[in-house]
Amino acid sequence: MAAAAALKTPISLGRSEWFGQTLRPTSSSSLSLQTHSLSTSPALNVRASAYSDELVKTAKTVASPGRGILAMDESNATCGKRLASIGLENTEANRQAYRQLLVSAPGLRQYISGAILFEETLYQSTTDGKKIVDVLVSQNIVPGIKVDKGLVPLAGSNDESWCQGLDGLASRCAAYYQQGARFAKWRTVVSIPNGPSALAVKEAAWGLARYAAISQDNGLVPIVEPEILLDGDHGIDRTFEVAKKVWAEVFFYLAENNVMFEGILLKPSMVTPGAEHKERASPTTVSEYTIKLLRSRVPPAVPGIMFPLWRAIRGGRRR
């Protein structure tokens, strides 16, 4: 798991610029068409969330230096595979014991600032009757929840995917907040070998933005995660090019949806060559490309960047 890092670098969104509580179009065509309305009407005011202060505090806690996020959001089916590997049956009692083992590990609070839970875990208690959420909070670990409904084929694309789960998301987030969750996870992916098509990039960015806005409106800090898949034989420059486009779209639509940047966390992919590329990039090269991407795309208001260490190790990158 990786420690969070706060970046203090500007961003250029291209299509629009963020001025505190005001969004102003910057293209000359937009200005010429709206000259009269801009001169007679006040600027667009962005409504602040009722949870604004809490969102900022939660994001800073999860992004605290030297700690990272524990991803323990395995579905019941995936949890069953873990149990089967040691000859145990996939029952609720066994899943409870497995998850209790994770949250009660000695010294956990020294290294973990947040824990992403599966829905069943959010409502579970330990064998001695303590809520798992309360066990985490007592260690200054923020409980989080996976809220997406998985990837499905994107019609009209080049065999690409989109992430479903916006239907009913507001009510789910409200219920999760009442149960003790304070941040949310939503994973969408972009495939370089399959394009990526403009449709897939826009769908990923728009879906993330709507999820983020709905999460904040219900008190949950959204982890924004447009994952650039490792598949493919492309070079690192191609990954960098695609990642710049994806992140530009993501932040444009986050701003369009009035998402408060101080109350989000980012979970980006490192910029690497494709997994099947003939030449592997050095750790120094990967770091340089990744930092260059973040500096060119991430607003300074964002409090933390969370890197998935296990994926970095799986892809042959170590820190």
C-alpha cells in the first residue's frame, strides 16, 4: 500500500477554468455568444455541499503521510476463493472471521488510514459483538465502501467497457453514510489496445464525475479512479498521451458537476509501457513520466494521490 502524496501543481483544463466558486467558459466562441448574458447576469454560483467541512477533514485523514488504504472489498465470491485455498467453506461466519483478522492486525493504525469495505462487511460485527466499522474508527482508520456495480460492455465502442451503478447511488450513499462509511470507491477502466475511443473516454470521465458529485452530496469522499489498463504492447509515450487525455476529461467533467476538489482523492495508474511491450521502463523513467502527468493535470486543491501498490508490483514496478 502506498502513502498518500499531496501535490501542489497547477492544472490546465482546456475547456474551462476553475475560479474558486465560479465556472467561466474560456473559448472565444462561447464568450462572443454570451457577452450580453455575462454583462447582465451574475456568475454561476456553485452550491457548497452540506458536508463540505467534513469532506475536507476526511480526505486529509485518508491522505495522511506514511499511511495508505487497505483494499478489503472482495466480493463474497472472491472471498470464497480465498477461503477455498485453505480448505474452508464460503460461509458468512468464515468471511466474518477472515475480515476480523484483517481489521484486528496488530499495529494496523500505523500503516493504514482508510479501509475499503464490501457491503456485507460494512454491516458486519466481530465475533465479540463490535461493529467492524467501529473497530476501524477506534484506530483512526476511515471506513470506505465500494459503490459501483461493475464493468459491462459499452455499446457502440470498440469492445470497451463502462462502469454501471449510478441508478440508486444517492440512496445507497446515504445509507452507507448512516452506517459509518466516509469515503467511496468507483472503478472504471480505459483500454489502450481497444482505442481508446472518444466515447469510452467520455463515458469514463462523465461516470466518475456523476459518482463523485453524488457521493459528496451524501457525505462520502469519492476516490476518483480512471484506471489505464496495463494490457498491450504500446510504449510509455503512448500511455502518457492517453493518460493526459483521460485526466483532462475527468477534471473537466468534475468541474462541470461542481465537485469540490478539496474533498476528493485520486487513485491513478502509474505511467508505464504496456505489459507486452518489448522494453521495460526503469523505475526512474516510470516515476518521471508519472510525476510529469500529475503536475500537468491535477489541481493543487486535491489533498492526496493514492497509488495501488499491489498493481505496481504485479506489473513489475517496485518502489
